[in-house]
Amino acid sequence: MNQPVIADKKPTVLDLTAGAYWWCSCGQSKKQPYCDGSHKGTSFTPLEFKLEATKRVALCLCKHTAGAPFCDGTHKKL
């Protein structure tokens, strides 16, 4: 598997509290946008990101963003 699976062609917008999160980079997780271990056996690894305060975020689901884990609009070109 060289390319991630496109989980969706739009981001998921969430209000997250301060803390650490693990974003799925492979697109196979059943708990999108979070990692559930489905990447095992692939070249993909989850990406940890931390928030210092509660924040509304748009997390990428197409898995092609240049600003992982955050959406940069790349899904519009897929």
C-alpha cells in the first residue's frame, strides 16, 4: 500500500479539548479521523498531534493534506 485510502473527500470538523490525539494517516481506520491500528503491516504510521486548549479543528479525511492532520483543501483536487 503506497497511497493512503481516501476515507472521505471532506474534512471532519470537531471541537476538541486540550490533549494528545493520534490521527490516522493510512485511511483504513474504522474510527476516522483517529487511528485504530489498521495501519499495521503497511508503511503508514499514525500522527500524534497535541492541542494546548479547546479548539475547533478541521481534520483531513482524504489523507493527502500537506498540513497533516489538518485539512488544507487538497480534497477539492482529488
